[in-house]
Amino acid sequence: MADAPFENMLAQMDRAKEYADVDDGIFERLKHPERTLKVTLPVELESGDVEVFEGYRCQFNSARGPFKGGVRFHPSVTQREVEALAGWMTWKTALVDLPYGGAKGGVICEPKELTDRDLERLTRRYTEGIRRMIGPETDVPAPDMNTNPQTMAWMMDTYSMYEGHTVPQVVTGKPLEIGGTPGRVEATGRGVSIVTGRLFEYLDRDLTDATVAIQGFGNVGSNAAKLLDEAGARIVATSDVTGAAYDPDGLDVDALDAHVAAGGLIDEYVAGTLRDVPTGDGDRNDDRDRSRWDAPEMLSNDELLTLDVDVLIPAAVEGVITEANVHDLRASAVVEAANGPTTVAADKVLSGRDVQVVPDILANAGGVIVSYLEWVQNAQEFSWPLETVNAELERRIGTAFDQTIEQYDEKDLPDLRTAAYTLALERTASAHEYRGLFP
Ligand code: GLU
């Protein structure tokens, strides 16, 4: 199980290799991470207890430039998962043509059980653990699951303390006040919304009133929901660990966002809206009364995945669309906001059924694109307005989308993932070829 994401990534590579112009020897090199550091992190918690955590930083490939990739805090983190995620970062940065390699970090912990003080100590200790590996020109971390601008501020500060001067460029996704860029927080969600729009254009379909189900309402899911809602799509379901809120007429995304931003859970939101349905003069269960109110019903996360919608957006963890549920999937398109949400076995079924899947390395690349724009601004010691950042994000992710479609159509490839992977593998392999094999 722990190896599943890595095995999945290798299987995705193998699938694309058939169509990619990549030398066998170089392909073999691309299957192995350059290095992974494992660190032991003893932390004195606010409670007075000492807990020993474990963390990783994997540097997968640097043929195209410095390593780049987020850090996640999650109980299910494993070394192999971090290595898979670092591999996906390599293919992602290559596909969207950023001058980076791929990396990823992770700490095994349950952030919900830690206080802010505990999280700060854990972040600083982890940064100390990996600080010999990272740096503005070597490896640049960023936020991922359960990490955010505050986490990046602590990482930047810890690294800078050792350097003896402030080094904003060592991480991206920082708060604006210390070298962050406008638009980074929403960037991944914005990218998801842009590629969904582009997919609909390609399929000659109208996004207005298209139904969308989004698994996960964290930073990526919620921002994608808001932007797609603004673009006229109907967000009919979204979820968190407590389950999914479903309303075929469309959820009130802003109300849900305000509830979740204030620390609320989806099941509480659904229960709260039901309480708000007025009894009026009539029957509380009167359909005519209820239909006037935004009263979603509660579904499980599995039920969300099989809703009959136009677009399914997995925006949570990896490995959720599998051989076990793919036959029940009814969405006509899947846009992968999460990293690695679809197994290769499920992929083959979807591709056989002509369900268009926009692969993770394209769909969720908005985050790392804007990370790059932040890094460039830090290097220039110059800051750009939000409009410039958003226009550059749209241009870059749009180009990658067009190139993927062109590859898919011209080479008559089985699906968009294969098209994206052939481009990413060929670009990385070509960098290896030019650089040669040391010594
Ligand atoms: N964690 C994000 C990802 O999976 C962003 C990485 C970055 O900005 O470096 O793409």
C-alpha cells in the first residue's frame, strides 16, 4: 500500500514510454530519485511531552534546473509517497516548461492534533533537518497539503537564521509581507479552473451551467469551486473528511467557503442549513418550501465520486479513482486537482470509455507556475501586481494545455495523460542528453 503511489507513477511512465522518443538508458535513470533524506525530528510539545516525528525530502531529478516542490504534513506520509510526489513534480515542471527539477517533502504528523506552537517547532526542526539540501539555487520548497504561507514563513526564517541574512528566495508561497507574490494562494485552484474552461472549449461544450463535483474543499478545491462558480458552472457537490454536501441546484459556494474558512466542517454546514429551513405556516418537509432554500444533502466521499456530473474534480489525496469504483463513475470529464488521484488501471478504463482526464501534472500546475513567478520576483527584488501574475499564469498553463492537446491529436495518443507524459519525459531526457553522464 505504502508503495502504491510510486508504483502508479512508474506505471504512468511505462505507459507513455511506448510513444515517447526517449533512450532506454536515460529512461532507466528517470525512474530513480536522485536522493532522499530521512530526518528524525524530536519536538517538545506545548503539553510538555516530547514527540519524535519523522520527515523526508526527496530530490527526484534536477536535469532541467533546481529542485522544486512542496512539503506536506499528513499522518499517511511515507518515504515512497514523497518520492512519487517528487517524481510528479519533475514531470509537472517539465510539462509547463519551468526551469526546475522536481522534489517533495513530507512529515508524518496529524496537524489537527498539534497547537500552533507545536507546528512552528516541528516546522523549524524539519527545516533544520533538511537545510543542507535546500537553498535558492538548489531546492526550493513550497506549501502542499496542510502547509501554508505561515509554514513557509517559519521555514524561511529558520533557513535565514543559519545563513545570517534574510533569504526570501529559499521557499515560495510566503506571506506577501516577506516576499510572497499576489495570487499564489489561489494559483492552483485558478489553474484548475482555467484548464477546465480550456477543456470545455476543446470539446466544444459550454461551461455555463455545467455540473461540477469537487472532492476536497481545502485550498485547491475551494478556490477552484469559487472560480468555476464565477465562470458560470454549477458546483453541485464538495466534501471534506466528514463527507460531501450535495445540492443538484448548485451549492452556495461563498457561504460554504465562509463556513470552512471559519474552521467549520461540511457535515456541520449541511446540518446548519437544514436547521435554517423555516417551518413557516406549512410542513417542514414541504418540498415547495425546501426548494426555496439552499439545503444540501449529505453524501459520502465515495458517493460524490460517482455522481452524474459533467466534471469530476478530485482535489484531495491520491489513489481515489481505482479499479474498484471506476466502473461506477458517471462524470464525462475528470480534472485532476490532486496529485495522483487516478490509478493506472482506472485510467485505462476511463480512456477506453472516452472520458477526458486532464492529468494532475497539467491540471494542478498553477501552484508551481506562480511559485516560479514568486521566485523570479525575489531574484529581481521587484514585485508584480496581481494582474501581471494572473496573466502570466494563464499564458503558461494555456500553452501547456495547447501543447498537450496538439501532442494527443497529432500522435493519436490514447489519452491526455499519455500526451502530457510523453512531452515531460522527452524534455527531461533531452536535458540529460545535452548534459551527458557524469563523470
Ligand atoms: N505543492 C504544489 C504541487 O504539488 C506546489 C509546489 C510548488 O509550488 O513548488 O504542485
